[in-house]
Amino acid sequence: MAQDLYQHPDYYLLDELLSDEHKLIRDTVRTWIKKEVSPNIEKWAQENTFPKHLVPQMGELGLFGPTIPPEYGGGGLDYISYGVMMQEVERCDSGMRSTASVQGSLVMYPIYAYGSEEQKRKFLPKLSSGEYLGCFGLTEPDSGSDPGSMITNIKDAGDHVILNGAKMWISNSPYSDIAVVWAKDEQDIIRGMIVERGMEGFSTPEIHGKWSLRASCTGELVFDNVKVPKENIFPHVQGLKGPLGCLSKARYGIAWGALGAAMDCYDSALRYSLERKQFGKPIASFQLQQKKLSEMITEITKGQLLLWRLGVLMNENRATPAQISMAKRNSCEVALNIAREARQIHGGMGITGEYSIMRHQMNLESVVTYEGTHDIHLLITGFDITGINAFK
Ligand code: TGC
Ligand code: FAD
């Protein structure tokens, strides 16, 4: 990748809505990204390598569980801090943001919100520091958008349960020390539990051949009569609202993150269009290119305003899952459109690893699908405004 010259677009002076602490957090993450990630991200993505060595550094920076209270190793920060962090990371690479959002929102959050005091004390500090890496197993080969149809199950066996089944498309799974797994009990009630690497019958094969999120590792979780101690089961939640509650936190971070990818594409396209000359003039001087750039910054600005307001509602504990869905869907759509347009502005150079555009575009194809597809989030909004469920 060419030298990382990123400067975030702020057309409506939204930085004025951020506190000094928010800006300091953002600058700290940006400096780390420019020093440790940007110089190598293209290589890792091309080689399909997960930079595991960055996990403890991410922990040290506070990227894991920023909103979890400090007594459990979290950052004790607000949701706008969490948002700007995810935005800085994803403007570099969605796969890196995946690592952070899975660890913070899908592994640490359920342990914090649904776990026993022993589970919190045992796992949260290690996850927060990056000593442990975790993953989240909800999706199955035959159960994606409809997670309530899962068949992974547990059977009571005294002081433990026997877990059988398989999870598919699990971010971080091949490198994970623990997995937060959702399975049905003998009464068909969804329960959450912590499965630890080394438990007999538990394996995490990698999924190969992805064209997207190549600097993030994706795998399966396979459970073959795994004995899970009952003390690893979450005592404080039952039913689908358990995993869906975690998804609300992660989708919020993705909404900020995906817009970060859009901001990076715009920033790169603006700079390139001013430098690149054709017909004796910078291509930025042609109306067609200005139209593209103007529409990009308009959509980015609208998205930034939406995210800021959502962050305020999150801080006040007033954000609804449907509002989060709208933001996740909007950011992904805006980002994918901007990545495609930015790719064209870069001409042939846009398909190379000299620029981040093509990598963003390929990554965003996963981001628009995971944590609820574009269609599912549209239907969540439809249900919310009409009261009519069009899923089933
Ligand atoms: P439904 O009957 O609507 O809901 C069941 C219960 O859950 C509650 N609920 C929520 N609670 C908190 N947050 C949310 N977002 C919630 N959505 C629903 C709901 O109130 C109800 O509670 P209760 O008390 O009445 O039981 O469930 P449904 O079966 O009709 O499904 C609805 C649907 C389709 C919206 C939902 O299942 C869905 O969101 N599907 C998409 C699946 C999905 O997002 N999977 C993501 C897997 S994880 C992942 O992709 C990680 S990628 C990470 C990375 O690398 O960054
Ligand atoms: P399907 O549910 O089969 O959907 C296929 C198509 O049908 C989609 O276009 C969808 O919108 C449409 N569709 C489905 N139902 C409806 C409906 N009712 N109305 C209209 N259209 C509908 N999962 C985890 O649990 N943990 C992870 O860490 C994780 N990481 C992932 C990482 C990557 C790189 C990817 C690609 C996925 C990951 N996932 C993870 C899984 C992800 O959440 C699912 O892929 C996603 O929820 C969609 O499920 P599916 O792929 O089975 O598609």
C-alpha cells in the first residue's frame, strides 16, 4: 500500500460534537494504525494471513471491550468512543475491525452481561488484554439469517452438558482460545456457554478460499460430544434474545466502522483525482469526477450525523435494535457504493494493492452480509415501522 496519508473527512465540522477525550482516543488509534497496520495490511490480505501478533497490541490500546467497566479489564468508555475506535480501525481494514468487534461485543459483552461473577473474573481481563482471543458461534451451515432454527444442542449429563453440532463462518475461530457458543437444550431453549480450546471433541477448522476479509481468519466450530462444565453456561440469559443482544452491540460498531471504510475510499479518491492528470488537467476538474466526489461526501456526512446521534442514544440507553439496524445497513450500503465509485476514480490503479480501495470493496461484501444481511436489516426496519413481520 502507498504511504498512509489518511485524513478523515469532516464536512459539517462534526468534530465539534466530540469531546477532547474522543479526539484523543481517535488520534491514538490512528497513530497506531499508521505505524503498525497500514504498512503491512496489503501484504497480510494478499497472503491471507491473520496478524495474530497484533492482538495483544490491540488489547493494550483498549480496542477490546471499551464500554465494559474497568473492574473487569474494560475501558469504561462511552459508545461514541467505541464508535470512533471502530471507525479508525475499519478505515484501514474491515478484517481488523472484525477482530475487535468480535472480541469486544460478541465475546466480552455476553460474558459481562449474561455471565456469572466467576466467568467474568476468569475470562474478561484476559480477553481485554488480548492474552486470550475469543470467537462467537451462532451461524450454522443450515441456519444463517434464521438463527432460531439452529440444531447445535446440549444434553444434561450431571455436572456437565454434552454439546453436539457445528457452527459455520466463525471469525477468529482457528486462533481462538475460547468460543461463546449458542445451542439448544433439551427443552429447545437457546443457551449460551463458553467452550474452551482443549476440550475433547472440540475443533476449529479454517475456511479457505475467501476473496474477502483476507486479513481476518474465518473457520468452523465442530462439537463432537464435547463435555462442557455447567459452570461454563451463562446463568443470566435464555432464548434468542441472548445472541441478538450481543449483535446489537456489534452492529453498532460495524455501523461506525463501515463508514470509516467509505471515508478512507473518499479521502484516497479526492487526493488521487487532484494529482492524476489527463487531457492536460487534474481529473478532479472534470464534472463527472466532481459529481462522484460530491455525492460521496454528501452520503458520508449524512452517515456521520446518523452515527453521532445513534451514539448519543446508545449512551442514554435509548437506542432501539431497529435504529441500530438502520445504521448498520446504511453504512454498508454507502460504503459499498463509495468503494465502487472510488475504484473507478483510481482507474487501473484502483485494482492494485497500491491503494486500499479494492481491498475495502472486497471486505465490504462480507460486512454487508454478516451480523444480519442487508435484506434482513431492511425487513427489521419494515417490521418496526409497520408492525408487520415480513420475515416468515
Ligand atoms: P424474534 O422473535 O424477532 O426475536 C427473538 C427475541 O430476541 C429479541 N430481539 C433482540 N434483542 C436484542 N437485540 C436485538 N437486535 C434483537 N432482535 C430481537 C426479541 O425481542 C425476542 O425477545 P423475546 O424476549 O420476545 O424472546 O426472532 P426471529 O427468530 O423472528 O428472528 C428475527 C431476525 C431475523 C431479525 C433475527 O434472527 C436476525 O437478526 N437474523 C440475522 C442473524 C444474524 O445477524 N446473525 C449474525 C451472526 S454473528 C456474525 O455475523 C458475526 S460477524 C462478526 C465480525 O466478524 O465482525
Ligand atoms: P442466508 O441466511 O442463507 O441468506 C441468503 C440470502 O437470502 C441473503 O441475501 C438473505 O438476505 C436472503 N434472505 C434470508 N432470509 C430472508 C428473508 N426472510 N427475507 C428476504 N431475504 C432473505 N456468524 C457467526 O455466528 N459468527 C461469526 O463470527 C461470523 N463471522 C462471519 C464472517 C464472515 C466473513 C462471513 C461471510 C460470515 C460470518 N458469519 C458469522 C455468518 C453471517 O452472520 C451469515 O453469513 C449471515 O447471517 C447470513 O447467513 P447466510 O450466509 O446463511 O445467508
